[in-house]
Amino acid sequence: MYDPVHFLAPAGVDDPQRPSGGNRYDLELLRELGELGYRMNLTPVAGTWPRPSDADRRELSRILEALPEGSTALWDGLIACVL
């Protein structure tokens, strides 16, 4: 078993009322990595990704600072591309 992976994805990624190719990709990635033995922690990040406001960036910083020291974080491309 691997250490937990914190997967940061836009809020609503798992909302069936908001289907998209990116959401489907993220959910499949979570499922498949879980099947490989990774403990996946979905961390929804509210914001207007990929064009975050200053408040969105502050919230992302807060989320990252709250992760345990040495954690592995996997970021959705909409969040990662602006940082």
C-alpha cells in the first residue's frame, strides 16, 4: 500500500450534473490509481479555474499548507496550469 495521494481537482468534479471530459478523466484517474493500491484523497478546490481570483489562490494556498509535511499531491491541469 502506498502513502495517500491528495488529488486537487476543481470543486464539482464528481457532480453528475456537471459532466465534462476533464471531470471524467479525473474520476477515472482516481479510480484506476485506487485499483493500483494508492489511497486517493479527493480534495475539491473551489474557484474559477483556470482563471482564479485572488481569493481562489489564497484558498488553494490554505489547502496546500494544510497537507501533511511530505505529502504527495496530484493536481488537475486546470488548477496547475495557472500556477
